[in-house]
Amino acid sequence: MRQLSDAIMTILDRVLEKQILQKLSANKVVVLLGARRIGKTVLLTQVMGQLDSPYLFLNGEDFETIELLERRSIQHYISILGDRNILIIDEAQKVPEIGKILKLIVDGIKGIKILVTGSSAFDISKFTGEPLTGRKKTFYMFPLSERELSQIEGPVEQRANLREIGLW
């Protein structure tokens, strides 16, 4: 079942993909929130495939990532990024004090673009002494919409499938 859902997620154009790419801008944080196993990482992979600038991808569940981000200094983050001007952190809620880290990076590194994913319960303002007001754009990812499903289902199939799960 997981292989099928991953296959569907990679063939479908998610509405959020274009919106995220449009909002990914200098000295801003784009936050993608959603329930577990909803397809955030798959969408992140699709977004990365559309980027025309070098990026650094980190996984917040990896202890190496946690250790790498632990030392809070702008110069340290500049050296980690190298020539990349986009930072992407999947499962950002797993990184202790991620809000303070993101605020320091956004405020301290000119031109940096940041994209992070987190679970639905991830509230970035909870992880920082002050919210990233004016520095972030939050998107919420939900299960596939009818518009997205229409890419692979005709109206009859779509109606039958909605009826099967009790939504029609």
C-alpha cells in the first residue's frame, strides 16, 4: 500500500508545490505542516527537483543534523551552507530550539531561503522566544484534494471512490 501511495504522490501535481516555490524567498522561512504520512517528504522531494539554486537538505530526525545545528553562530551556519543559499530541513520539529536557530539564520545570513517541514502539532512560535513574525509563511498539507485526484481519476471513478469512503 505504501508503494502505491508513494507512486500516486509522485505522479500527482500537488497544488502546494507551486505555492511553496512562489513563497520561497530571501530571508523568509516557508513552513510545511501536516499529519504523519501525508506526503510532506514526497512533496519536499518534488520541490527540490524544481529548485534552480544549490540547496542543503537536512533531516531533523538525524542526530548528525541535530549536532550540526546545535552550535548557534552565524559564521558556523555560513560555513555549513557553503555556496548554497537554500536550507531545507525535513522533520524540523525534532531539532531542539529550531525556532531560535531559524531566526538566527534568517536574520544573520543575507539572501538565505529556508523551507522546513513538521508535524501538524509543530508550532514554530512554541520553539522560539519570539515568533518568526513577518519572516515565515505556513502551509498546511492535507490529504489529496478532488482537484489533485482528478489528474488520475475520471468523474465516475472519483464519485465511486468518495462514496466508498463515505464522503458522497
